[in-house]
Amino acid sequence: MFAQLSALLPSACALCGEHGKLVVCAACHAAFLNVRLTRCMQCALPLPREDTGGSSRCGACLTDTPAFDHTVAACNYAAPLDQLVLNLKFAHHLALAPVFSAVLRDAILEQRGTPLPDLLTMVPLGQNRLAERGFNQALEIARPLARHLGISLEPLLLNRSRETAQQSGLHPDDRQKNVRNAFMLAPAMLDRIKGRHIGIVDDVMTTGTTLNEIAAMLKRFGAARVSNYVFARTLPH
């Protein structure tokens, strides 16, 4: 019955508006979501193909090594894909979350030889923002991703110890102060992370400050490795 109703309801590609059954049509998927770049293995910023210098890490990560070990980004946070992220986060287009998850899964599995995490979690929202929005977009992406990869998801692994301002609205110099000591490990989860590889899911990685703060905290409590899995990576201005 649901399939029959779905066939009768109008549907359009979230990018081009073409009518069809897919949230993102095959043409837009091929043009925008199937593009692979050579990226820094640690922060996922694009690297020039012809000038990696024999390293898979960018100069910034070699100079000032982040607390996290690895980052997979499915795409860049740029037009037109940035609008998809905004539609998920602020327009409640939850049908986009499984699309993001599937594209991220493909990007992860293409990195052969890179170990998968022992468990997944996501960047938590503060209670005020969660109540205002009604959902955590990172969790909506993480749920199907965990199923795709066959990895346990621990949505209550992390908590915010205090409300923070939106990172996107802050000057880069203020972002570290904003998230410093803002995340806690749930006490019941201490034994779940010791000596293990933890994967953190988020929709967008901007400067990496939030993910770095989380990784540093997890390693203080005994995590052996921390990897980030993000749908989109913001490019430096």
C-alpha cells in the first residue's frame, strides 16, 4: 500500500527539481555526489593531485597534528550541495539524511586498507538546540550509516556539558574557546571506548575545531583511535 501511494505522490529531485522517485536524481547524483578528490587523510581538505609531496597529509596537519586520526568527507560544502545540508538542518527535509548516509558509506568503503571503527557515535546537540530543532541531523545520518557498515551505534556516548554558540557564526579565533571542555563522555560508556577505534559522524566539518575537541577528550579517556565521518567539508576561504 505504501509503495502504491508513493508512486501517486509527486516527488522532485532536491537539486534540479526534476520529477521522479529519487530524492536526488541519477543525473545530479553523478554530477555532484559521485565526485572523488584527493584529500588529506587527517582533515579531509583537498590536496593537489600533482603535489602531495609523498605524503597523504596536508601541511597544516603535518605542522599542527589534530587529535583525530582520520577524516572521510563525501563532498565539499559548496554550491549546490550546501543547500542540501541547510535543507536537512533547518527545513526538516529528513529524507535527505539517508542520501547523505549512502554517499558517505560509499566514500568510506572506497578507502580500502583503512580500518573501520569499532563503534559509531555523532556530535551531540545541546538540549536547547535539540528542543528547538526537534532532531539531531548528525544522528539521522549516523543511524543508516551504522546499518550500512554493520557497526554498533552509541547515540548516548557523548553529551554537551554546556550550551555553545553556533560555530559557523564565530570568528575562527573564537571557535576553540566556544567548544573548550564542552563535551563529556557518558560515565556508563567509559569501558566502551578504552583501547577502541571510535567514529564520529557529523553533517559538516568546517574548521575541525569541534571534532578535534571531541577526539582529544575521547583519547584522554582511553580511545586508541578517532575517525571523523562527515558528509561535507568546508573549504578554506
